[in-house]
Amino acid sequence: MTPEQLVRDHTVYSCVMGSRAFGLATDASDTDRRGVYVAPTPLFWAFGKPPTHVEGPADEQFSWELERFCELALRANPNILECLHSPLVEQVDDTGRELLALRDAFLSLRAHATFTGYALSQRKKLEADVRQYGAPRWKHAMHLVRLMTSCRDLVRTGTLTIEVGPDRDRLLAVKRGEVPWPEVDSWMTRLTEEAAKAAARTPLPQEPDQARVADFLFRVRRESALQPRPYDEVVQRVVSGGGVGQ
């Protein structure tokens, strides 16, 4: 079973991300697709384990195996959490719907640290560009402001919303370089301060509900292991020394 087959045959959830999901798309925007697949449990019994992620097979497509996806979501990885909240769902089955129903289990105050930590590192890169070239990479600046706004609102409300709504026009003006850097920089500073202030009284729990997620993952693995054909063929390949890609 090749990595491409895992994505093709075992995807439980896929969505569109990037500018199209954020409400920032223009005619030139790419379509970024992200997904989650469940590798059949027998594949984990071989020496060669299934991949934790797969790039492709289509352009701008990237998928994670369910366990890896859950691990990253529990760590409040911004990209992963946003995938769970895309308004543009392209494919979902019963397992995928159960994963989406767990969205609140992944959310915790950890998100404030991960979102702001990532934002700080990216902001330093933009500042370096300003010093060296006189201007930042404006598209990156736009997306960083968007991320920082999402973080502030998440910490304030306990809900992650990735669509920019009424901020669309101003953010696209940033992308076009029409907003002076000092104004953009000030906007970022304000968002950072507002998020920090909100963290003191956030409705988010201190930690994610790892036990609830672990129970879900265990049930998915068990149900996969008990599946009848075509998994018999997978088991036979594992027993004979094969594995993914064999």
C-alpha cells in the first residue's frame, strides 16, 4: 500500500485551507488542501510503519495520519487547529465527523503560547526584512496579522474562528503594501497585548482533554483492526514481511 493509496482510500477528513478558508482569496490564490487519513491498524504490526504524513498526490495537498494529527492538535499547533475549523470541508466520513466533534477537546490555553510563539518568530523575520530591504514580505505580514487576530479572539471567547470577516479589506490592503509598516507593526503590538490581557480571564481550560482524544483514537484503531476484507490482505502482507509500499 503506497502513501498515495493511504490518502486516496483512507482519508476520513479533508478541507481547503489557506486564503480561501480565511476569506482572503483573490483570483490568483492557490487551493491548499489538507486532510487526515487512518492507516489500517495491521500496518502498524510490520517493521515498516505507515507514514505519519503524506505530501500530495495532488498539488498543494498535505495529509496527516490520524494519530500524528491528534498529537499536534493536543499541542495546540496553530496549523492543525485551524484545519479542524475550516469552513470549506470537502470530504468527511463518520470517523471524520467524530474528529470534528472533538474540536473543543483540543482547545486549551496552550494555544495562547503556541500561537504567540509562532507569531513572535515570524514577526522577527519581518522586522529583519524591513531593516535589510526597507519593507517586509507583505503577504506574510497579512497572514501574521490574521493569525494574531485569530489568537486574540480564541483566548477571549474560547472559540477558534479562522474567517477574517470585516477585516478582509484592510488585510488585503496590507498584502498589497498599501498600509505603512509602522501601522502594521502597531496593529501587531496591539493584538499581542490584547491576547495577553484576555489570557488572564479566558474561558479556555488550562489543558486539552487528552483522555477524550485518546479514547477516540483507541476506538478507531480497534475498529480498523476488526475490519473484515480487504484488511485480510493487509494482514497477510504484514505477516509475510511486507508493509506500506510493498
